[in-house]
Amino acid sequence: MDLNELSKYELKEIVRPGDDSYDDIIMYLLGIINDRTIPESNKILVRKQFDEIVRQKSILMNPPIFVLTPKDRGKERDE
């Protein structure tokens, strides 16, 4: 679809499929990273695990879905 054709359509909705399978482990690892009672030298492995989980989530996450509707169709309904 060319950019000229996109002007004929209206972006109605962006649907982002949710994948929250990694959210629990990310929150757990962030809790450890943000805990000030744990020395920074002990958090090195946790930071590596966090980086790897975030990388995997970004790779496996589904791309957003764009829903386009023709602009003319909406005007005909109002008349």
C-alpha cells in the first residue's frame, strides 16, 4: 500500500496483543535489582538475567495490528 493510498483511510484502532508470560519474572527481578539492602556486586547475575528476559520478550512479542477504515464510509453514515 502506497502512502497516497493511506490518506484515504482512517486509523481506527491499534490492537496490541498482550503477552504477559514474562511479566511476573520481570517484576521479580526488578524487585531484586531495586532492593537497596542487597550489595551491587551480588546483583550482577540478576541484571544479566533481566537483560536476557527483556531481550527474549522483545523478540517473541507480536507486532501491533493496525485497523484501517475508509474515510468515505464514515461520512455516508452521517448523511
